[in-house]
Amino acid sequence: MQNRFGLKDFVLLVLLVVVAVSVWLGISAGDRNLEVLLRIEKRLGDLETSLFTGGDSAKTGDLAKEVAELRTAILQRPVNVIIQGGGTASAAPAEVVPAGSGQAPTSTPSSPSATTASRDESWARPGVAIEWQEPWRFSSDPREVPGFRVGGEFTEIFGAQPAKLTPYLSSDVYGRRVIDEVCDSLAAYDPATLAIRGRLASAWQQDPDGLWLRVRIRDDAVFSDGAPVTAEDVRWTLKDFVFNPQIEAERSRSTLDMIEDVTVIDEKTVEFVFNQALFTNLAYSLGIYVLPKHFYAQFEPSTINQSTGLLMGSGGFKMPALDPARQWAPGEDVVIVRNDRFWGPRTPLERLRYKTVTNDLASLVAYRNGEGDMLTPTSPQFNQTRAEPDWEKNNWSLEWVNMRSGYSFIAWQCGPRNGRLTPFHDRRVRRGMTMILDRERMIRDIFDGIGIVSTGPNNPESPTANPAVEPWPYDPEQARALFAEAGWEDRNGDGVLEDAEGKEFQFELTMATGGEIVERITSYVKGQCTRAGIRCNIRLVDWSIYQDLLKRRDFDAVMMAWSASSPESDPKQIWHSSSILDQGDNFIQWSNADADGLIDAIRRTLDVDERMMIWHRFHEVVHEDQPYTFIRVSPWLRFVKGDIGNVETYKVGLVPSEFFRGAGPVPKPGS
């Protein structure tokens, strides 16, 4: 095809940019600035498309480079932002980084206004060090990647249907992924280093004794409707939303119970007061989603609890509409659009779409047919598909371990179900159930050899995991002895274990509907139980109703997986007996006094080395008691279309806001 982008077009492009920038710099209204900038970006995207659909001459490559440099020059110009309530703030763009560095600067101010001499410290407590935060930047700047373009939609195929997208009420990983793109926090983990970096926060101070934290909010931070993010929004989020017992935010309340009070110091300064010094105080307080009070305060708690898609924040994406009467509901694709008021580095993508396909085979077919740009394949799919000829020419096959690499398990109901105890209230039975399952074989035959046997509630790459703990062996004879010790024997010779009253050992294993992997697991577990004299009845339910089953403790055993959201998570949420109450995440109702004491000690111990020793002892207690049968720790697996650029495999997972859609194949991730 002949290249239609000639010298005349390039001259016109330069004139267009010069005129547009001149107009832009002469406009004082913030909204007008935004509209003009978007038009410039759109025109540049159109011209880039012409480049990449034309010839492959060296001239075309030079012109493409010129376009990229012009775009960078525009985006790096200081922007005057109109702030509600009067006044303007001049700020350099947060995304400016040295070309090709891939790293966020840690000490060099981004503009003269950021120097120490000009920083306003009137908000701070005197005599306490201020931890200033550089503006949030892309860890990998998409504009530096060949083939960069603005616009387009990126679609991820979910393997299960999220039940809710309302912040703090959503309890599954799928809802969390959407909320992470729409709602922002005061700080977050750096994708590449896992260091805590300010996002909405421009600075903070920590009490040397760990009992308070004062945070300064960025002057230019606004919600998606343009309203400024204020200290009152932070206070309201915690005091009137999360800590409101009428709102079903139990899981967040269990991890934020160390917050005694939240005080507004001034419009942009908020202070947290803690009832005890815990190692999680900084990360958990800075990591809360900050909600817009003016939006959520209009709803009654009952309306919030019943909602499925009341989602508004200050992140890089937003819901297309916020009509409570027409909010997103399960069964629909989730679509979020670029927030063009975002105060940080704006994503090149126009939209993110999340499509749910619950069957493994159907999801791979949908991906092959172009219905999605990213898929989490099963382990057999990953190994078999990437071996196909020419697969790697048009797709990326990603496999890596990160802080969110979780573990799968079978959770045993240790407490009552509908007023009666299950066989699993006895730890000898739980340990026996672990020993009738050959987990090495499960990984080999069910998961195609991908993953390792899990030994406990921590990622083995984390220092919190005790390396001395070995998996319980596959030993059916020892398991039978443990069952007999707990009172379960084949008393009538029919091949089924009974208790002293003649009641058969039977239970219901609840799993989410799925495809081949679910069939393999249920077949194997049921077969092993039959060999051990146990009747296992399989109950398959849609993932969207799992949350209700867990809250009501309406199961004998469930198979699930946990994935961490931080390098060192607070164990109280899942394991402490206090989390049995109020529909907390200790849905197996496991109560162990030793574990409770160790969890309390972990939370209170600020010295890292000492805390790791307590973590290791906690690991041993959980291992001995086996409230879960820990099955597998697995790396992340992803298929991504070859025209999706800047897909970096970070320690935090993936960062979709850094992706872009190219006009054709782009450099392979990590290259």
C-alpha cells in the first residue's frame, strides 16, 4: 500500500499543533483547556493511524517519531487548572519521566513549585518529619513504546461474574479490579518496587510512636465530576460509610478497626488517630478508597446495601453514567470510560470493558474470536495453546509470580451450619481430609504441572511464610486412622464411615460453576472421598451468589482461592475469631485461641524481624489445625492480544491504565 502521509501532511500537522497549543495556552477556563487538549490528542491519534497503516519506509518511521515527540511536548506543558472555590493551581504533568527510564524519579522536583523552599508546611505538626511525595507517574510510559496511539477499547474476559461494583461492599477479585480503576486512594504500592507512594496524598507525617498519621491531599485532585477531593471526603468515607454499622462493609471494618478517629485539620489536611500502634496503620489508612461525600451521602444505607453499581471516584476511569435507577447490574458487561478530569497521568485508552464468560472452553473461544483482548487461561489451556504454531506472532503468553499470586484451597466449615456441626469441627478430620488428597498429583494432572503445593496462608515468596513448614503428605492410611480416632469408622461393612450413632460421613462440597478444571477437581475429590469411605456431594453455584452463601455460612466445604492486595496483609480479616461475627471473612468459623493471640501480636509488632518470627509461628498453628486444605500456589497466567502495547508484568500484577491499542503488533511485553 502506498504511504499517503507526505511532507505536506507533516507541515500541516506542525501548523495544527502550533495553532492548537497557542489557543490552548490562551484559554483560562479549566474545562475549555480539557476540551481543546482532547481534540489535539484525537487529531494526533488519527494521524498516527495513517502512519501505521501506510508503508514501512524509513521516512514513515521518522515521521512517526516526530509525531510522538510533538505529543510528548504538548503533554509536558504546565497546565492551569481551575479549582472549585476560587483560584488556580499551576502544575507540571505527573507523567513526565526521563525517556526510556521506566522508573519514577524519587528526589528531583518536577517543577520549581515543588522545591522544598516553596512548599507550604503550615498544615504540618511542628517538629515531625514530612514525607513529601513526588507526583504519581507511569512506571512504564506508554508514549515511549513504538506504535503508541491514543484511543480504543480494551476488553478483559472475566472467568466469573462480579456481584457488586459498589466500593467496600464488593468482596470478590473481579469487582475489586474494576473499582481499582475508578476509585483512588491516598497512596498505593509502586508497581515495580512495592514502595508506598503518594497518589491523592502529596505528603504525610507519621507519629514516631505510631499513634497518628497526618496527610496532605493534592491541590489538583478532583473527582470525575470535577469536585475537589477534600479532607472531609476522607473523614466521611471512614466515619460515615465504612464505620456505619448499617452499611454492609464488614470486611473493611475488620481491617480498619485500629482507626480511633479521623479529623479534618483544614480543607486539604486530614489526621488519623489510632487506638494502637500496628504495622498496618500506614498502608491500610493510606490505601482506603476515598469516596465523594456529595455523591454517596444522598443515599440511605439500605439503598447502598442493595446497590450493585454505585461507583464514583477520582481514578483514571469512571462509569459512563451515574443514574442510580439505571446502574450496572450482574449479567451486563462492565464498561468504564477514561476520566478526562483525572489529575494524574491519563490513560491512552478510551474504555475498559469486562466481559464475563464462566465456561473455560467458551472463554478461550471468545478470546480467539476477538471478543476479548486479555484472558486468564486455565493451566492446560496455557500450555497447549501457546505451543500452537504462530500463536506468539499475534498473542503474548504471560507467566509470572507477583504479590497477588494467590493460593487455592478447600475451606472446611469448623462451626455450625444451620444449627448443626459438620464433621469438620474436629481438626483430626480436617487433617485426614488433607491427607486423602494427593496435591502433587492434582497439580500435575488437573493444573498441567503449573504451580506448587501450598503449605499455608502466605505466598511462599513472602518473608511471612515459614520455610520450615512442609506440606502434609498424601497418606490415606494415616487419614483413616485419624478418622477412626475422631469416631468415624465403617461399622456395618458397607464401605462408608459412620459415627457412634450410625450416621454416615457425608458432606457437600460447594464450587463455582466452570469448565474443564472444575470437572477435573470435582471428579478427583469425589473419587478420593469414596475410596476413604466418605460420601461427597457436589454443589455447583454461580459465583455471583457465593458471597451470600459465605455470609450465611451455608456450606459444609467450599473450594476457593485468596489473592493478596498487599505484600503483607493483615491476617485478622480471615483468621481471627472476631471476624466470625458480623458476616466477616472468617466464614469457616474457625476459632483458635493460639492463632488469635499470634494475630494480635503480629498486628502490634512494628519491628520487622520480630514480626516475621511471629508470622512463622502463626503459619505453624494454621498448618497443624488445617482449617483449610491448602492446595496450590500458582503464578499469574495471561493471554494478551499482540496489538496491546505496554503490558508490563509488575510485582503488583498488571496496570491497565498504562496499556494502549496499537494499529498493529507492538513490541512484546518485557522486551
